[in-house]
Amino acid sequence: DAGITQSPRHKVTETGTPVTLRCHQTENHRYMYWYRQDPGHGLRLIHYSYGVKDTDKGEVSDGYSVSRSKTEDFLLTLESATSSQTSVYFCAIRGQDMNTEAFFGQGTRLTVV
Amino acid sequence: DAKTTQPTSMDCAEGRAANLPCNHSTISGNEYVYWYRQIHSQGPQYIIHGLKNNETNEMASLIITEDRKSSTLILPHATLRDTAVYYCIVRGPGQKVTFGTGTKLQVIP
């Protein structure tokens, strides 16, 4: 597997609490992505980063924020978790070359009760 | 980003070739075709990609039509472990990696 680690792997939290998911890479790749996956929807892009402190929104960014203060870490924050944010979250990394493939982490299963 | 169309599901007999189609009729000249798969609840796994020439690696072959409006992923000898959801994606330089809903391939003993 590519050097990409997600933490935590599982988390249960209460509605209204803040939650931060971490994606850590050892590949020095430029691009990093956060997706969520729900039954019937496939993978949907939340936010992505194209460099340190450079981020942009994906298709389902409401309720989420991200930060990338260094190349190796991309943090996804739910400021006030809601039950609709119960999902499996995947991080992905990709190098700068035009046709390079993306590598995915093993996912974080988040349950908001 | 170009959109792709894939069948929702397919079955394939174990040991036979699995041919998974993908339509990408609005693909641009600098966009590549990528295939990933997701086994059970694991993270998606890269399989193969190409621009306009057919490609082959240890996992699969990718056949792209001359007009590049469609492609086919071929698993030459499907095994039970190939049961997964297969995603076809088109992406150009600087574009986001956007997934559709993919094809659920069931390999039958």
C-alpha cells in the first residue's frame, strides 16, 4: 500500500460535537483529497488540496472544513457533527504528474449519534 | 470534468473474461481514462489508465475506442476475489478525481 494513513479508523461521536479526521502521507504527494461514501451514492468529493495551505471545495463541502499546514497532513473537521455526516470517509493522495494515479487510505467509519 | 456511464451491475463466471464497458462520449483530448475498483468496504484500488492506446498490466487490459468515446476494462480470467465495484473515471491535468456509482461485478463460481 502507498504510504497513506487515516486516523482514527473508527469513531462514534455525539451530535453537535467537533470532530477532526487526519490523513497522513509519507509520499510527498502534492494533491490530497477527502471523500465520503454512503450507500447508493458512491464516493463524493468533500474537499481537496493542491499544496500546503491551498485547498478547494468539492461537491459536498457544506458542514466540513479542511486544513493543510504541511505537505504530509490533510485534516478534515466537522465543526458541529450531525447525524447526516455519519459515513465512511476516505482520504486519497496523488502526485503532481499529469497522468499519475491516486492512492486511497483504508477509510474512517464515523458514526454520529 | 467529463462524465462517465457504466452499467449498474454485471455477472461473470469464474475463470472467464470479464468485460466492463464505460461510455465517456464528452471526453476531451487531454483527459485520461482511469479504472479503479473497491472491494467490500476497503479503499478504492487503482487498476489501470490510458489516453488513447490500449494498455495492459498484470491486473487487466484497457481497450479504448479510436474516437475515445468509450472504453472496456478486461479482466482476462476473473476470480472470486475480483468481485467488487469497478469505477471508470476520466480526468485531465489539474482536474479533481470524481467518481460515479460504478459497476458492481459479481464473479460467480
